[in-house]
Amino acid sequence: MPQLILYSTAYCSLCDKALDLVIGLPAAAGMQLEVMDIAHDNGLLERYGDRIPVFRVGNKELQAPIDANGLTKFLAAVESA
């Protein structure tokens, strides 16, 4: 089962929207979702601080702006790779 990571943080409205989007997306069914709050890790904060929300599967990333179409294409691409 592929692991889908959402890098986000508290009080981030774009992050909340990205989470709501992926939860309702059929293309994400069967994927293990892990939400990582970058505020608790200096390395993640440095890497993703100004780019969140960011979805990651393996070594592939999708960053904001994120919409249903873009996320569906991203998930299809990483599953076929």
C-alpha cells in the first residue's frame, strides 16, 4: 500500500483544504495517509516552511496550489511509476 504524506501545520487553511480534498478523493482510496506537522521538526520546517501544503509519495512531490484534478493526476503518475 503506497504511503501518501501531507506536510502541513496547524492554522494553515490551505493545508486544511488539501486534507479535506484528499480524504474525499477516490484516487487516494487504498493509500495510507500520514499528516506531518512541519512545526515539530526543524529539518521539515526548513525544507517545506514556505511551500506547504505538500503531498509526497516516495520521492515525488506535489505542492500548492493543489486542486482535485492536479492531485488525481499526481496520484495516477506515482502509482504507475
